[in-house]
Amino acid sequence: MLTKTRTKLLKAAVIGAGNMGAGIAAHLANAGVPVLLLDIVTDPSARNAVAERALQRQLAGGGFMRQELADLVTVGNLEDHLKNIGDADWIVEAVVEDPEVKRDLYRRIDEVRKPGSVVSSNTSTIPLAQLTESLPASFVSDFAITHFFNPPRAMKLMELVASSDAREGLTADIADICDRLLGKTVIECRDTPGFIANRIGNFWMSVATLEAMRCGLGVEEADAVMSAPFGIPRTGIFGLFDYVGVNLVPLVWGSFMRTLDAHDAHRRYDLTADAFIHRMLERGQTGRIAGQGFYRTQLVDGVRSRQVIDFVTGSYRGLRNIDFVSLSEAKGDLRKLCEGSDTAANYAWRVLSELVCYASEVGPEIAADVGAIDTAMRLGYNWRYGPFELADRVGLSWLTKRLLVEGRAVPRLLAMATDRGGFYPSGKLLNTKGTPIAPTRAEGIGALADLKTSASPVYGNKAASLWDIGDGVLAFEVHTKMNAGNLEMLDVLEAVPSVVKSGFRSLVIGNDHPRAFSAGADIGHFVELIRRRNWAGLEAFVVRGQNALRALLHGPFPVVAAPFGLALGGGCEIQLHANYVVAHAELNAGLPELRVGIVPGWGGCTRLLERFTEEYAADSIRAAKRTLEAIVAAVPSTSAMDAASMGLLCKQDAICMNRDRLMMEAKERAVVASGEYIPAANARIPVAGRQAAGSLLSAIDEAVEAGQQSEHDARVARALVRIVTGGDVTHGTLLSDLDILVLEREAILALGEAPNTLARMEHMLNTGKPLLN
Ligand code: NAI
């Protein structure tokens, strides 16, 4: 059944199959929308070649959530196939950043598009008024800017700009599609150059680049300052520049220099006029695609080594050790860093103060409130904090005082925020006029964090909590490091049935972590038990997990899991024991226990075997083989759709594109499910038995002999064979899930005694990487 949002978009077309256009087409396909992808003809004998190559790049580069989704994309060219956009509900233009080229294309689109279809541009800098100059009013009424970020699948921000002459409902319809169907956070922007994120972000890039040169810092030194201390990704400024391409300076920064007012502070930092940048452009030192930019990788004496361009000599040199007293003493505290007395400290202060002043100066022009700007920077540039959040963190009184001491002007918004005690004074935020307002959220968007300011958990400890999320729904939240499952988490999980009984009708399992639903059972605990040879403790840990999860599956109330990001090992087993799953589209779920030398032991093998037995209509040999293969592969899914193909999601489960909607969609499912709920019956599983185990074991021996599998991997695989074929029984014996759970436990205890298992676990704990012993 199509959702209301999906019916607004049955078919789309994307014109311009470059980085962005092809990525947008792939992401539309991820949402199940058929797309026509067109580009120019460059080779008369292969007229669709540009779009075809772009599609192949998306397939290779992970633009699609599953490879089959590429079938939803039809490639073509603008000369032969433009008329085919006639049945598209939404036409996205993503051609070169040139207003003349874009306008000319719009005229051609307007001749063939169906009345009322939406046309939008992915421009990153050109104002809408300029794009639609001299176009008919009927076109402008259906036109908007939908500015996706690169890469379109991964980046959550979408800036939306519509004309005041747009038809009623246009922005709401586009916002709805981008939010629910494409999973984006939509920020409605004003029609100003670069909208929000690039207006601030490009300015920051100019300042961070030119100030590094002026302060005499090296590329790698500037990046050390412009990353962790600012809450900015490791690429810092110059790593980012290499990624986006220095070749964009004339085009994108040039566009800013042409359109910004004469008094705009960005003009003081004009990258397009910088001699060093010019020289890099002349020499083709434009970044990653060119193989050289601010960084490059060279073979030196047969060893790959990273080099940086030297701002003084213009040639490449090896990386220096980062050695600044201010950086090491600040320990990540940005204010402390700025208070230091060396070059790194001076640089940090220069960039921070320019950034906060600029955001405060242009804030009233580009956004309604400071939250929109901070959100745009977090989501569009992957910053941990936006400029106003950063300013609040370092302290506004300190910041303004220092500006005054230096004789610099304090922008009005910054001065007002200083008077009010911050850009976010006591749970509110400032609008760009400087007035505190209450934060608002669109319907259906929610997180446990919303509750935490005003409520206390119903039950919990330092590892996990139970929350009353309303409408009779209880939520179980893990909050350990990477949400790993430990003994204390089990304490809370075990309490779930009685807490639900005390006045709830269903349970949702989810949390607000940015990356991990749960990265698995706590390996540290395993290591501790195994080092002490505490086998009784190990067995108890496994049994408690099995029982707690089984109680969820068979309990008298429905359980809905809301996994996202990493759902590995024990985390995946939690998902497998929920009665329903509402998964975020970006889900890396899997059972990689083999990598730490054990098997899934909280019912993961059992649940998968049950599922595959059902899928293969009780063909126990196929079910055993498929379960074995899934666990031995030990690779997590690359998306929720991929997880479904691995048997980790079922028919009744749902996929939610927007992470911000996950919790509320899971809650909605939990409410609906409680009305009709019949608890899951105990499973009776016909197993493959001893004979089938024989052939599976021979295959493992062959793999070891052929050098395809290590001896320890084979040992884990052999243990798995015993579990998935039911142990010492004959073919077709009916076992209960409890019988298989016993086999899981026996396997873990046996494998726990192997020194290689402990070595794998310790290595994973210390390095986060698997040991291939
Ligand atoms: P690109 O250079 O990778 O692709 C542009 C495509 O336009 C090429 O495939 C080219 O063949 C096609 N094209 C050139 N002339 C054309 C014409 N006359 N008619 C039709 N197609 C033509 O560029 P990219 O990076 O994909 O950018 C596309 C748009 O998206 C631009 O407006 C850009 O500002 C914007 N944008 C770019 C971002 C990025 O990070 N690359 C991020 C957000 C927006």
C-alpha cells in the first residue's frame, strides 16, 4: 500500500547526472520511486553514456541501499528523452552551477512537463529569483530550490527555498516528500546566496584557509586545530577542501563574491583572489579527484606516505608532528585552547571569533532563529555543534569581552545573546531578532531526549532505563558505551515484564545514540569471565540474556524494536526477539560473533534457524545451511533493505527513512499492535540432524585445507553446525527453541576455553578491530 507521501511522488526525473544528480536519483530509488536520469550527449555512438556511467558510479560507490534498486533508474539523454519527463511528478535539475544553462534548461522542461509537476534546482549558491528570471509565472509557481548535500544518501540536510509566488502547498508537499520519503531534515530557507549552510560554511572555509596561511601554520597543523577542538570531522579544513575540490573555488566562491553585498565580511576573506590558491589551480592541485591537493599520497622508498603542500615553498613535504602546548593542554576545551599563547591558539581564536561574528551578523538575513543555522551546520557539514552552540559552550561573556579588548565590533545578535545568557537561554532559543522562543518540533518527530528534561525513568540503572512514552507504551533504552549489553542492562531487561504489567500495554526498544542501537554484548565482561575461567559466570550471563530476550518474544504484550546504525551481536539478537521491527533505513545489523571467536548466544542462532525453517517450508537442511552461512559470513547489513534480504527483518516489519521519526513510528506500531496482540507460540523446529551435519562439516574441512578459513574460524563454524542441525539427533526430529538455546550455551562454553577466542576478544576490546588468528 502506498503512503500518502508516496502518492504525491509516483515518478521522478533528474536532469544532470553528475555527483549530485546521480546521487539524488539513487536516493529516490532507495525510497522506491522510479526515476528517469538524463544528461547531455557527449558521444554520438553512446548517447546515454554520461548518465549510464553515473549510474555505475553510484552502484560502485554505495549510493543505492541495495543493488537491485538501480533497476528503478532509467538512463537517457536530453536530446532523445526529454519528452519522457512528461509523466514525472517531480523534476530535479542538478546540472552545472551556471544560471544561464539552468534557465535555458527550464524553458525546455516547461514545454514538456505535465501541469502542476514540481521542478526544483539543486543549486548550491544561485538565488531563486535569478534562476527564474524571465520564466513564466506558471513555471515559478511550481518551482523551488531543493538543495541536497553531498553525498545525497548520507547527508541529512535538505535546504528548501520557494518563491513568494509559489503555489499554495508547494513547500509543504516538497518538505513532506523530502522528510518522510527521503529521510531528510528539511530547513526552509530564505532566498539569499548560499542559503544557510554554505553561506556560513563557505565563509568558514575561506577564513580557516586564509588564517592558517597568515598565522604560518602547516596544512596538517591547521587541521589538528580545526577538527576535534571545534567538534568538526577529522578532515578539518584542508582535508575537506580536498574532498570538495579546490576547482570549485572560482565557481562557488566566485559566485559568492559576485552576489554578496559589498559590506559582507566574506569579502575580507576572498579565496578567489588568493595567489596560493591560484597557483594550486594552475598546477591541477585540486584535491582528491586530481590525486593531489592540500594533501597527497606518494610512494617514498616503496612505502605509501602522506604529504602536505607547504604554504611557503609550494612543494609537498612529509607531515610534521603536531606539537603545540596550547593544543595538548586544552584537552579538547576550545576556550582553553583559544586562551593559549602559541600559533595554534591564535589560529583557533581567529577562526572561532570570525565564525561567531559572521553567523551573528548574517543570522537575521538568512534564518528565523539560531536553531536553524546550528542544525544546518550540524547536518550539512557534520559539525558536532553549530556556531551558536559553539559560542554558548565557550561562554558569551568571555567571547564578547575579548572582542571588545581587541577593539572589534560585537554584532547586535551576539550582544543580545550575551545579555540574555546565551543563544540558548534556559531551554529556549533565540530568534534572530534576539528574542527567546520555545523550541518547536514537527509532528511525529521525537526522541527520548524530549522526555529527559521533564521526566524521570519509570525504572532503571546506569546501563539502561525504562520510560513512559505515553499512550500506554513503555520504552527500553540502553545507555552504555556504544550501547553494549552488560549485566546491569540485563537487570533492567528482566524487569520489563513486571513493569509492563503495572500499567502499560506494549514496549518499544530504542534509543537516541547517534550511531549505535547496540554494538553487542559487552566484550569486556566476556574477557573478564574467561580470564578468570569463571565458566559458571559465563553460562549465567548467556542464560540470563537468553531468558530475558525470550520473555520479550513470548510475553503477553507486543514488543517493537526500533534499530538503527549498529545493531550487532547481542543488539541484533534484541531486534530478532522483538515481535515487530520498525528499522531505520540505514541499518548495519548482523551477527559477527565469529570475529570474537564465539557464536551468537542470546538466541540469535535459534531465531534465525526458526525464520529460515519457516521460509524454506520446513526444509531443515536448507534452513541449517542458510543459518550457518549467515552467521559465518559475519558481515553486517549495509541498509535495512539489505538486512531484510539477510533474514534479519521479516514481512511484518517496517522501514522508516527518517531517523528522527523512528521512535514515534515504533511507538505508533506498538499502540496498534497492542489492540490485536496474540503472543508468539513456542516454536517446534524440525532439524537437519547428525547426517546433514556430516556434509556441512566436510565443507568446513575443505575450506581449511584450501586456506580459505583459519583453524579457529573453522572451530567456530563447527560449533555452529552442531547448533543449526540440532545436535545428536536424527533428521526431522522436532526440537523446541529451548533445546537449541541449550546448544548455543554449550558452544559458547566450549569456545570460551579456546585461547584463540580470548585473544580475539582482547584484540577487539583494545583495537576495535578483529584479530585474524
Ligand atoms: P557535476 O559537474 O558533477 O555534474 C554536472 C552535470 O551537469 C554533468 O554531468 C554535466 O554533464 C551536466 N551538464 C553540463 N552542462 C549541461 C547542460 N548544458 N545541460 C544539461 N546538463 C549539463 O556537478 P555536481 O557537483 O553534481 O553539481 C550539480 C549541481 O548541484 C550544481 O548546481 C551544484 O552547485 C549543486 N551542488 C553540488 C554539490 C557538491 O558537493 N558537488 C552539493 C550541493 C549542490
